[in-house]
Amino acid sequence: MDPPPSSTPASNHRHNASEPPSRVLLLIDTQVALLSEPPLGIPSSATVSQNILHVLKYARALSKPPLIIHVRN
């Protein structure tokens, strides 16, 4: 299972600085090691990875997508 993308292409999610986004999707620590199969990753890594991909796909498809921020700790 591939981890979710580490960054969001800027061309798909540009926000006007004078108009702050109405929504933000914040992803924290969705890194390769966390989403690897056990014993390195979490026990439900396959399910979590699919859920993250589903949420990202949905968010990016919106007519007004949220600002997507990936935070790595």
C-alpha cells in the first residue's frame, strides 16, 4: 500500500491571499513508516491509508477545495 502523497500540487489548490480559505484539511504525521504494514506501521495501516486517500480525493474534487496542509513531525 502506497502512503498518501506527501504534498498537494500547488496548481490544484491555489488560494487568494486576500480571501482566506473557508475550510482547511490538516493531515498530521501521515508518513511512510506510520502507514507501513506492521510491525513497522500501525496495526490498521491499510485501512487508515485508504481512508486518508478517500478524504483527500473527496476534498480535491470539491468546487471550492479546502486548503490542504500536510504536517510532518
